[in-house]
Amino acid sequence: MAEEKRYVVPVRGSWLIRARREVVYGIISDFESMPKNFPRVAHRITVVSRQGERVDFEAEAASFGRWFPKVKIHVSAQLLPGTGYRCKTHNLSFNTTGEEELLLVDDAEGTRIEYTYFVTVRNRRWAPLFAWLVRWLGLPFWKRSFVDRLEVLVRG
């Protein structure tokens, strides 16, 4: 049987949050509170298991904005205490997988979020469309709904 071809679409973002890294980490690592903290992105999160710094959860989330349907995602996250997290995702709605990394870096003005997401698309025909959607719709939506909201949350 021939091995299935996969196409990797990289997505990167870098944003400044005007708050100490510990404050930012406390918010971004609290997966159970994400629907309350980030309602435009996380509609529902159910933690399936938690073992030390590893958290597996199921989520219903918005990926591209209100014009697109919510998606169901399974996430396996490895918390990096005080620094961020790395996770593997399986988007059950689009049948894509990905690896995500959100790292917090000290900056003279606060904390810089360095975000990288490698999404794997299994259907070659969909790869260019999915790449375009993620870069031009998904990432700006995530910035408005997560990063901008994080700025509000850290101000208290």
C-alpha cells in the first residue's frame, strides 16, 4: 500500500503583550477557563486527562471567524511552565492534524508571544486553499480574538 502524501502548511505569528510573562502564562495555560476568557475562539473545552504537565482535551472552537462553522478538535498539550506550551492537534471537522507551539519570551515592553503552527493537510487539492484560509483569515481572527483579548485580560 502506498504511503499517503501529506502537505504541511506553516503559520507563524509574533505579538507583544504588555504584561509580565508569569501573568500571561497563568491565563494561556488555564485551558478550562478558555471559553470564559476567549469566547470568540473557544466555545467549549472538556479536559479528557491531565498528568503532570500533559493535558489532553476536546474542544469546539472557531477557527476562521463567525462566517465559518465551529470545528471539533482534539488537543494533546505539553505545558512548559512559565514559558508556554506545545501541542498536537487533530481537527476532526477538517480531518487535519497539526503541531502548535506558543512560547512566551521576555521583552523590554512586556512579553512577546512567538506562535508557530504546522498544519498537515492530507488532500493535495485542498492544501493551497487551506494555506490561504489559515494565513489570511485564521491567523488574523486568532490575533483579534485571542491576542487582543489577552491584552484586556492582563489589565484586569
